[in-house]
Amino acid sequence: MANANGNSVTELSETTGALVKVISGSSYGFDDPEAITSDGTHVWVANEYGNSVTELSASTGALVKVIRGSSYGFNSPDAVTSGGTHVWAANMYGNSVTEFSALTGTWSRSSAARVTGSTVPKPSPRTAPTSGWRTCTATRSPSSRRRPAPW
């Protein structure tokens, strides 16, 4: 689970729901982590305030890399999903999606949403869990928005 206010990620046992570990620390680049997704090998965490995505090893929780920089076009990423060879992060501001390589972290493209109206609905980061990691988004204090877990 992405813990926005705690700047951490919590891993729970897929079978029992018991706490496995909490991952935190400045080296992970967590800054209001809003969403998390996994393909069974990698775990990606969208850091809304950090304008970055953190990549972790799904098997160990070890930091692989923090993906950031102006070339990615991140603008408060608050949803993330993966599909084999690519990862997509939805940017809360700018109404855009950033796509990058799941294997290398290399930027592929940023696409602005093209819809009519004043707001763009945020894509749901709900993907099927493929290992001990489950996809879910952060919950905040009662005064803030809440999102249900996808299971």
C-alpha cells in the first residue's frame, strides 16, 4: 500500500494480510506516494509531490531507481499502472499521462488528454495483483479524499 502521509510503502502478506514490511527512507524518493502497481517483478510507486515514480524489486523491496526529471513531464503523478513493457503515470495537473519503459525507465512519451469539459477523469490504477503485492491507492485523513482498495 502507498502511504501518502507516511512517505512509505507497506507490504502485506497476500495469504494472511499480515504485515511483511514497511519501506521508507529518503533514498526511495517517496514524497506523498499516491498509488502503487506491480507486474510481479517490479513495483512502481507514483510520488505526487515528488513528481517522480519509484521502482522497487517486487521480490525484495529493494530500491531499483527513482525515475524523475523534466524530460518525463511528471506533473503530480497520482495514478500508475503497468502493462508488460511499459508503465503509465497519470498526472493530476496538466491532464496528461507519462509513458516510460518498464525495463529501463527510459521516457517514451507524454500525452495530453483530449476531452471536452473542465476536468479529466483520473484513470484508476487498478491492475490484477500478480504476486504478494496488491495494487491499491493511499487513503488520507477523514478531511481528505478517500479511494477504495480495488479488491
